[in-house]
Amino acid sequence: MGGKFSIVRAIATLALAGVLSFGGAVAAKAASEVKVIVNNTVITSGDIAKRVAFLRLQRQGGGAAEAKKQLVDEVLKRAEIARVQQSVSTQEVDAAFARFAAGNKLSPEQLGKILDQAGVGVEHFKQYIAVQMSWPRLVNFRYGGANRLAGGDLVKRMMEGGGDKPVTTEYFLQQVIFVIPASKRGAITGKRQAEADASRSKFPGCETSKVFAANYRDVSIRSLGRVLAQQLPEEWKPLIQKAGDGMTTGTRVTERGVEYLAICKKRQVNDDTAAEIVFRAEDIGKQKKGGEDPNSEQYLEELRSKAQIVNK
């Protein structure tokens, strides 16, 4: 994830207990005093106050100086995300917000009240979520091709491992989506989840899945093709690993509706493509342990160097 605080870490630290321990905090006072202008985008003292409150919820120090630095970086990221059109959707942000609320046994409305009382506010948190979800997509869009291993590098890595190509698991997956229109999300989510859960035992297999879907209202089938274990999305990985070949995963509520995955086929592979993906996953894991992705920091530094930043 790009940015000093990833959305995963923020969600982990902004736990209900932490919010309540900060309970009684006075909401940040609204203010319109301009503090920084970044390429014609204004950051006010009110924005900074909200980020200071957010830092407190994360038990992070730095105060106003750190808050201002984060907000400047986010303005730069947000503009670049919009320019390259790599932003996540409003629905994806709302779904992430709802998942966070549910993880803390709250409704989105209850979470919103707590954030307001803490001086952060729903909109500020959602803007943070949007940048943290979109920035890694943008970094990968720019640097993904450059990160491929050349043939010689691939051979070298294999020789370091004893000359054998690494073995990984290959999945062929289909996505089953019980669609929920955005306008009905709150009203029928429970009903649709019950439908999706009940349908899993009746799933006939990938070859006849479209015929199966025709028996239900507003159900979509998407083929995801070949996906290696290292490419599995983090939110789906534990569900996929629990399911056997020819089985379906548990359901998840997403921005599209209620979904589950069908495992059409699963096998062990060790071809060149698989080897490269395994090695890349190892490299990314090392980067995460070491801190910020260097590509992310390099990209952000380029944006900083070209930006006009005026402190008031």
C-alpha cells in the first residue's frame, strides 16, 4: 500500500476501543483559515484539525506538522490519481467504510457519529480511504511492467533456490454476484446474503454456472480465469484456501452486492510465469517488511518536485 499509513493499518488501529478511549473528545472546530495551497488546492486549518484528531485515534504523534505533511501528500496523490483515472469508485469507498463499521460491530451511521464526536468526520475518513485504496493501484499501473523479471534474472533466482522452479497453486475461478443496486443496499442486503448463502449448496459447477444463474434474479457470473496463489486478493485468500476443488467460498458483501467464488479447478504448477509471480511476491513481501514501497516514494517525490506548495 502507498502512503505512510495504509488503510489496513488504519483500520487495525482505529478500533472501537481506541475510539471510545478517546470518547469525550471535543469535535475539531470548523475553520476556514488557509494554511497551505498545493497547486491551487487549499488546505485549511479545519482540514489540519481533522487530521490531527485522526492521528490521535491512530495513536500517532506529530501533531499539526505531521497532519499538514500528510494532507499535502494526499492532495498531490489525489490529483495524480484523477489525472491518470485510477481512482476507486465511491461505491468501493462506501463498502470499505461499511466493512470497517461492521468489523467493529457498528452500523455505518453509528461509526459516523463516533468519528464526528472525535473531530474527524465521515467525509475526512472517506477521503483518506479513497486515496489509500487508489494510490497503490496507480503505482502498480505505472511501475508494474518495469517490475517484471528479465530472463537472466529469473534463471539466477532459480539457481539461488537450487535450480528448481518454485511450485505454487493455480486456481481457475468464477465470481458469482448477487447484485444489489446502490439505492437498495441498506434495505435488501440481508435478504440477498441469505439467498447467496443458500445457493452455494446448489451450485452445479463452472461449466453450467450461467444456466444456474438464470434461476435467480439479478445474478451475474464472471470468469476470472487463471489466478495463482500469490495473486489472490487478500480479502478472498482465506476463503479460497478453505474451499476445496469444485467447491464455493463463503460469501462477502462488496460494493457490487453479495459475492462468492467458485473454484473450477486447482492444481500445483511450476512454469516460468508462475516462477516470476512467486519471486515478485517474495520481493513485495520484503518491501512491506522494510517499510514504504520505493516505487511509491519515488513517484511521490516526483510529484513534490513539480508541485507549487505555498505555506501561509
